[in-house]
Amino acid sequence: MKFKGRDIISIKDFTRQEIDYILKIAGEMEPVAKSGSDILHGKLLATLFFEPSTRTRLSFESAMHKLGGSAIGFAEAEITSVKKGENLADTVRVVENYADVIALRHPLEGAARLAAEFAKVPIINAGSGAEEHPTQALLDLYTVWKELGRIDGVNIALVGDLRYGRTVHSLAYALSLYDVKLHLVSPDSLRMRREVLDTIKERIKVVEKRTIEEILPRLDVLYMTRIQKERFPDAAEYAKVKGSYKVDLRLLEDAKKDLIILHPLPRIDEIAAEVDATSHARYFQQVWNGIVTRIALLALILGATE
Amino acid sequence: MKFKGRDIISIKDFTRQEIDYILKIAGEMEPVAKSGSDILHGKLLATLFFEPSTRTRLSFESAMHKLGGSAIGFAEAEITSVKKGENLADTVRVVENYADVIALRHPLEGAARLAAEFAKVPIINAGSGAEEHPTQALLDLYTVWKELGRIDGVNIALVGDLRYGRTVHSLAYALSLYDVKLHLVSPDSLRMRREVLDTIKERIKVVEKRTIEEILPRLDVLYMTRIQKERFPDAAEYAKVKGSYKVDLRLLEDAKKDLIILHPLPRIDEIAAEVDATSHARYFQQVWNGIVTRIALLALILGATE
Amino acid sequence: MKFKGRDIISIKDFTRQEIDYILKIAGEMEPVAKSGSDILHGKLLATLFFEPSTRTRLSFESAMHKLGGSAIGFAEAEITSVKKGENLADTVRVVENYADVIALRHPLEGAARLAAEFAKVPIINAGSGAEEHPTQALLDLYTVWKELGRIDGVNIALVGDLRYGRTVHSLAYALSLYDVKLHLVSPDSLRMRREVLDTIKERIKVVEKRTIEEILPRLDVLYMTRIQKERFPDAAEYAKVKGSYKVDLRLLEDAKKDLIILHPLPRIDEIAAEVDATSHARYFQQVWNGIVTRIALLALILGATE
């Protein structure tokens, strides 16, 4: 399998075989995440974040440092040439001179794809509009695989904002490559986008619901998401659905003993703090797995491992 | 003495013996500050600054680089997940996955303590509200010790905003562990906080004054502070006291020949530029000593020295 | 020739012999730009950008990383002590304790010179007001030299905002040390500053024009610039001249086969996208040459090469 020089734009660009391979390499990279290495000594990552995301940016930078490389970049569009009117294609053709790989977050759908068309160095999509967040999907899969020992056969629910949440779009696509039973739980106004639904229904069993309660007892994985205020075109619309779902100890009484709860974070109040201490909570381990997965991706696309 | 894995939250958590030990290690770290090292090669510092402070942030990052490590982080809350509503406990439990140690600056008192309760990695308080700034106190002590050869027996005055200035709170506590004579000079509205005063008066001799002139001739150390506009709840209150104290050549005519003047910086007009060239001025050396002291702290809590 | 410890403030501080030497070293540093090195292992660059400039800041940081060093700094004045009222002289005397070299961008003319007077470490002017941008001029010269094999004898036009554009001021001075024919193309309101014109006219042949068309056929180098909105005191004045010049395929029909087009970037619409694919376009190679030139400068002033 050839990853060197490859862009990571959409989870849809990967076969199941390729994803399995990435997960395997991630597993092998756990020691690097723990103790560091000099695998990418002398290599540079540029993090171009046109939208703020401390979490994802720091995760990429930490991964690069643990590989022995370094990182440069910016954390918000306000302080960039974009303010001076530069287009993304130019920005990318400039920055490719500075770094060996670019992690790009952008508010517009299609931005990462466009960047990859212009760039000579690999582009990693670190979130583009409400569309895709492929490295999040990979780390989510890695978490399921590491925690449950398998992905095939699991009963998984994606809960919350399935319409604007890019994380769940990428994850739903990725899961559809496996033999899972997928439950989609959302208010009517935040149902999974039609085009995602159509694609994944061709491959796996998908059930849409309005409440967690009616499916909880059968679940192996409960994937919660934040209802993201900043993605709503309309504040009134947001007010109607915020706080729709909340996982607490009482709800979890009906859960399987080994149910795991995931969340891409940050959370607001979708998961009560009292849940953190239970054996179900895996959302902070997920953060660790994000480092591990991004270490694997950087090592693969920069040709440091095969 | 065991420092590995320890949080640096409040100067009150340290005994005199421990502080003396930190100063000794700082002295030994001067060559590292000058020429760099690979002592912490592969280690990562996260600087989480929810309040801007270029000076302190760059000092920590410089210290980490001189130890051979690297740094990631953010410089203001605006561009973080906090904007999305995340609480500090979650932020810390995320970031501890990215880095080996966290330096935290936060506008709220108690923030560093809370962070330390949740974090598995050591937390260094880089300033919390108007409360504490322990690494500044340590570098101040180191400066006195390095410049005068002793801390015991010195006559020292803290001047300016003793109410809102976190630096002087930490420093007053630290000094009270030594046999010093402490003069507190401030306008009435900016007198040292009651709880600090009560504690230190049990241990050392403390005198409160309204002017520098009346005590200057006896002083070994004149510690000036900026009256910090941003800490005042009321602009009118600020206008009344700003510019209360100003050290210039004329004032210094009455000073001891070997008086040293310190300032945590930035200064506005508390110290006239003409003073910079005198042998009294030590505030820029203080900055250097900050690097040295932070190198010592990072090396100690990451277990690279004992 | 002695570069160690030297400030890079104005192109006017350099002789032709010195510039030639810098270009030679830049040529030798191409492998470092490509593959990295450990030449400046343990050294720190501070990038103090009081004005946003992603491009220049990332270029310096990339250069430092490729030399094996590290970088710290800030990207906008908003998040610095300046907000607290600190003056530049103090900022510099603080930061010189943190780093081995400082790259400074500042909105005020004279800022870099002032900084250099106070700093013990070398200062590199990364742009000061509308005045100078010496490292841009050096990378521009390097690009001409590398692409055309010579600087003497070339026919070069500087086009656009010659009044407020600091890049063209530095470049015009630099070119006047060589035997070039210089064409200055601008609207009347944006003519080259008098003091620059007077100086360079003493040394080389300078012709001022209002259109590109009348001189294009003879040109070896067409240097386009953006008309910088942010430098105009008056919005109406800006509206009158923006879009004055635009290079497209039709215009280029009259160009020499081996004309090269340069631009300091970012561009808005001075160069049509259709030009990017022609053999004339060299503005993205210019970015690469910027890394190479800054690697050479950092290595020289930190004494890593001679």
C-alpha cells in the first residue's frame, strides 16, 4: 500500500483495506506517542487554521513533535494574508515552500480538495466547513478498534447534530465500510444529510431515531456530539434543539456493561460530568488516540513508515 | 527532595528549604540558559494562556527550547475551544494528552489549582487572576540572591499596586520565609490584601508606608510594580492612583550605593529611562534570571535533574 | 567579510560586495533548504510581529527550523505587552534574553533601527512602516541572479505602488548597486519617493512611466506589486488607483521570451491566474528563494558560516 505523498482529504478516498492498514500502523505508533522519536527529524508541518480549533491544531503539532519534527503556522485567519485578499490557491503555493506537509482547517467545504490540487506537498484536511473531518473519523475508528477489539459487528449510535457536524459525516462514511449496525439519533431539523444517508444505506443497516432511550440497551458505542451553535444559520433554530440530548448516570442504567461513550469534544452539556468517572467514558482516551492516529498518518504520508 | 511530577501552583506550597534548593539548581542551570542543552529532548511543554502575556509565555517557551524540548500552545482565549463553551477541567484533560507539562495563565483565581486537580501531567501556574504568580516570585528571589549574595538580612520595599498585583502577593509570601525587613509602599486604595498581610506579619517585620522617600535610604532592594489598569474594576479609581510612584535619578540620590531596583515588567513610567544606565537597575537581568529559574523548574518537575 | 553579530536593518547598510557575498552563500544553502540541517541546533529565533504578516513570519521560522534551530514569538501586537503600554526599547531588552536573534516587523518607520540600538542580539528588519524590507530585496536579487545568471545588464521594471510599498524602496536601492536599467511604473499619486529617486539616480539610469505597455518589450524582469490598501491614508485615493495595472496573457504577447515576472505576494489581481502556467511566472519560486536567502542570513549573522 502506498501512502507516501498522499493527501488526506476525504474519508471517501480510502478503501477499508487502507483504513485497516492505517489503524494497524497507529497501533504500532503508541510507543512514539508515549516516548517521542526522531523519525521525522528535520521535517516541518505547517498548520493553516483559517478557523480556530485549538484541539485539532495542538493534536497535529504534538504528533509532529513526537515524531521529532517541528511545526509552524497560524491559528486564525485574522492574522494572515487572507486579510489582504489573498486566495487559498496562492496561500498554499506559498506555504508549500515552507513545509513538508500542510494541515488545513477552513470554513468552506471543498477548501482542502482545492488546496490539494494546487499543492506539491501533501495536504491533510483538518476540517472543512460542515463537510468532512477525516482524521477525526480515523481516530474514532481507531478508538472503537482499540477499546472493543473489533469494528465489525458493533452496534453504534451517532447522536446530536448530524446535519452540520462534519465529524459525523466522515465517521458515518467510514463506518459504512464495516459490518456495523448504525443508529442515527437527532432532532428532525438536524437529521443526517441526504447524500450521506443515501450512500451509507447502500452498504449497511441504518436506523434513524429521535431518542437515545429506545436504542440504548443494544448499543456497544454511543457517539455523542455537540450541537454546534456556530454552524447554525439561525439562532432561533439553535435555541430549539440545544440540550436535546444529555447522557447522565440515570440514562446509563439501561446500558450494556461494556458500552463505550465517545465524543469528539469539546462538550457543553451533552455528557454530564458524573459520567466521566464511569467505565463507559472513553472521550479523553479518544484524545490520546488522536495523537497516535495523526502520528501514523504523518509518518505514512511523509514516507517514514510503510 | 522530590520535585518530579510536582505542580507549581502557589508559592505557599513550598518550604524555605525547597525554595533554597530551587535557587541552587537555578544557579547550576546558568550554562544551559547560555548555551542550550538536550536535557529534555523529546519533551513537550503546552503553554495555555487564557490571558495575554507575551513575556511570561516566551520565557517558558525559551526555557523549554534551551532544555532541548519543544513547545505548543495558544496565546489568548479568543482562539480556543473555550469560545465554544468548554470548561477548564475538560481543556486540561485534553491537553495533558498532547504535552508532558502545562504552563497555565488564567484570569480567574483558583484556575491553576483546579487544573492541577484534573491533570495527570504537572501544571505550572503562570499567573492566575490577581492572586498568585509563583514562578515570578522564584525568579525575584533568585535575582536578590544572585545580586546580593543573600536573602536573609535584606531591607526590601514592594512599591505600587499591592492589592491587585499577583506578583507582589507571591513575592511577599516567599520573602516571609526569610529573615527580611519588608516595606510595603502603596496608596491607601491599593494596600496589600488583608490575608497576605496577616500571614506574613506572623513571620517577619512588615512596615506599611505611603511614600518611597521615607524608607529609601535604608533599602537594599526596591521592587517597583506597574499599576495595572486591566485589574481595576473602576476606571476613575485607576486614574486617581496611576503615576503615584516614579523612580528617577533625583530620588535615587538618597539611595545606598548598592541598592538594586527590580520590576516584573512591563513598566509604564514607574522607572524613568534615565535609571536604566545606573548600577541600580537590575530589571533586565531579572528577565534573564526568569529563563534560568524556569529552566530549573522544568528540569526538576520533569525529573531531568534532582 | 564579517557578518557575525550584524544587524540587518536597511539594504543601504550593505555594499555591493557584501550583497554578492550573501547571494553566494544563499546559493550554497539550497541543500539546507531542501533537506534541513543541524547547523543552528540549540539556537532560538524570536519573531516579533507587531503587524501581521504570515508569509514573512513563516518564512523566517521555516528557515530557522531548516537550520536545526527553533522559533518563538508573536504574530500581532494585540496579544503583547504593548497593549499594556510597553515601549519597543523595553520589549527588545526583554526578548534578547529569550533568543539569539530577533526578526522584527513593525508599523513604524525607524522601529528596527531603534531596536538594534538597544539590543545585544542581532535584529533583522522584517519590514518597518512603508520604509524598508531588506530581506525581501535580498531574496529578489537572489531570484534575478539565480534565474537570469546575472544582475548587471538587466532591464527591470518596478510596477504599482512605489510610494507606500516598502519592498520596492529596498529593492530600488539594492538594484542601484548594480549596472541595471530601472523602469518605475506607477500612477502619478504613487510615484517613487523623492529621497529614493534622488539616491538611485546618482548611480543608475532610471526612467519613470505610467504604463507597462510602453516598456514591456525591452524588459528582462517585470516586478509587480500590490497596491496596498492598508498603507493609504485615504480610502478615496485608494479607490482611484487600485486595479491600475494588470498582467495577463494578452499583455505578455509583447514580452521577451525569457522575461521573468516577480511579485512579493500576496497578489490581488495584478497578475491574472492564467499567467501562473507560463514560463514567465517566477513569483512562487521567489518564495522558495526567500527561504534560501533567510537561511543564508541567519547562518551568517549567527556565525555558523562565513
